[in-house]
Amino acid sequence: MRRDFLKLCGLAGLGLAVPFRFHEAVRAEVKKDEPHAGPFYVVFNASGGWDTTYLMDPKGINEINRLYKEEDIQTRGAHKFAPTAEHKVGGLSNEEFYAEFGDELLVLNGLDYSVNNHSPGARYMATGKLDSMAYPTFAALVAACQGPTCPLSYLTFGNYSATGNLVAMSRVPYLHSLKKIANADAIEGNEKSLYHQPFVIDRIEQALQDRNQLRAAEPRLPRVERAENMLYAAQSNSKALERVSPYIPATLPKERLSQQVEIALASFKAGVCVSANLTIGQFDSHANNDPDQMKLIPEFLAGIAYLMHRAEELKIRDQLVVVVQSEMGRTPTYNKGNGKDHWSIGSVMFLGRGIKGNRVLGATDEKQFQVPIDPRTLACDKEQGVRVRPEHIHTALREFAGIADHAYSKKFPLGVVDKEKLHGLWG
């Protein structure tokens, strides 16, 4: 039975979030099997490079955009955004998105990606480190620090997903895969067709627990110890994963992000997951920029809205921390194919628990170049300000999550000196 469970994990691309060696504290945590109660971290990735001037950093001048003029730019509280209601293809318009979420939304414009290639840009935005492939994403790092023994501690659906070998990377691409994993003691996930009766399963669990405790003090080869720990973790985690079943919806959404959201939220609600890395691609609009962005940005915003609405239904919205990002922006000029190429300046958005909304920090000028900011006041300062880069954002995220002093974070330093740290970013 456990062999089938581990085989299913492999087929689904699922990794179990357990360390290679179980120290006593970790053993006790697994035995208690306490659900993770939050906060829960969600990172949305607009993979390929979004056009920020069609969202949170509107221009309407210098022919940077062709769908609106400067006088058409909309405002909602502190936010300025491009009008898209008349141009979107499906999804959610900027007008609708800001009307609902503007009061809780924090935007930072003028983020310096430093590069304009997809792979290094995605790595830089995900980890805060440009010149290393060893660093974990923020989602992986916070999962390792706050819920290392959760069965699906770090969920990822694509984009850059490195873990730094701190936590297992869990991939559950479809809701029916989640159902099978959640009901590993049943044939094909059918709760009415069990491999064994409950009393037999209880006997198996007790036997494995007794054996694991007996073997804990014995000297073993690392490979043998790891294999036995994985078996024991599979037993413990499969029991915990049963909590997911009640939160898997009977009707599956059709949209790409909504499907990812359902898997993440069911795992959050069950207390078996800490963070999720969500993504949709095709933003790399080298040709026909305007129609592509007007299809993808509304779809992207609709996915964020879906997350917030479903989290409200599940009564965990107040535990969500949401990061919305892309690995690059689009150029302020069109190419011969009516597209826009790679641009190393962009934006990032945040909302959720502990984040003060209705704020816009940073800026780009009339040519879409970054304007530096004073890290202490967060006001624009062209002369003495700092160029905000992903490491500044990640340093602030680590402090926000309370993991800046964790041993795992110190293992992967970001090198931001105190005088450049962004004070009061979260309000």
C-alpha cells in the first residue's frame, strides 16, 4: 500500500516535504501531526514578461501605448492604472480589479531586474539572487522555515521553483491527482474502495511507528536511514493528507489559474501546505503586444480575484499573503511586428495579511526608466535614492515573514546593507 502511495507521488511529480534526517524535534512534530494554520503564501507569476504600462504603471505618452492616451488613465485612491474595460478579452478589467482590491493593494513601480533575459530574470525575481542557481525561491524558503514537515509544504505549478535542498518541491498538476494523493489508502482515490479496513490501517501505523522509534537510536548507513525515514514519512503524511478531501470541489473550474488556486487552497485549508507558486505563461509578446496583453492580464487578474473569493469562502482569506510578479517588463517602444521586446524595468504587487494597501511606491519616468527611492522614507529621490532590485524586495519579504534570522535564510544571504533596506515597506 505504501509502495503504491510513493509510486503515485512519483507519477504526479510530488515530493514529500520531509528532511533527509529526522532530528528529535522533527520526529515530535510529525507525531503530533498538527495542521499548519497559516499564514499561507501565494506567489503569482506572469511568466514571459508583462506589460506594466497596461496595468499598474500607465503612461499614455511618447507612444508607449496605443490603446489609450494620458487623459484616459484611471485612478482609484492612490492607484493609477490603464483603462482596459473596452479592450480586454475575457477575464477581469483593471477597473474591476482596482475597484475591489485597490484598498488592500500595495504596488511598487520601477523595479530594476538588472537583466532582460527570461531565465536569469525569473531566477532573480524568485530568489532575490541573480548570480547563483543554488538559492531557494521565497516560497520554498518560507515553507522550509515555517512548515518543513507538512506533506505538501511547498507547492509549485511551474516557473522558477528551486528549493535550495531545504524542502521538497511538490507538484500536483490536476485536482484529480490531489484526490488520489489525499486518499492514498483507497483504490484510485475512491473513498468507498479501501485497500484495508480502518483497524488494519491503524495496526500498520502503530507497527511502523514502533519500528521507527526502535530504529532511531541504531547506527545506519545514510542511504538506509533516508529510505526508512521516507517510508515512515509516507505513512504519517498520507494520514495527514486525508484532511484535504473535504475541500476538493465537486465542480472543477476551467481557467488555468483557478485550477491551481483550488489545489493550493484545499491544501492550505487542510493545513498540509505553507506556500504555493502559481503561474501562467505566454506574456512574452514580441509580436502583437496589445491583443496578447489584453487577453493575458485580465486572465491573470481574474485568477487573483478567484483566489481571494475562494479563500473567503474557506475562511482563510485573512491568512493569505499574496505576491504578484513577473520576470521582466516590456519595452516603451513597439517593434516592426507590433510587439514589445524585453525591458529590465518592471513592477511588483502585494496584498494580504499584514500589508497596508492603497499605496503606490516607486515610479518610472516618462521614458519608462526607473526612478530611485529613499529607502527610509520610500519617497522618490533621483539624486540620492537607491535602485530597488529583487534582493531588496526579498530582504523585506524575509523580515515580513519573520524568517530573516532563521538558519536557512542565513545560509542564503542577500547582501543588502542596512542603509539600503526598505523601511516601512509593508506599512
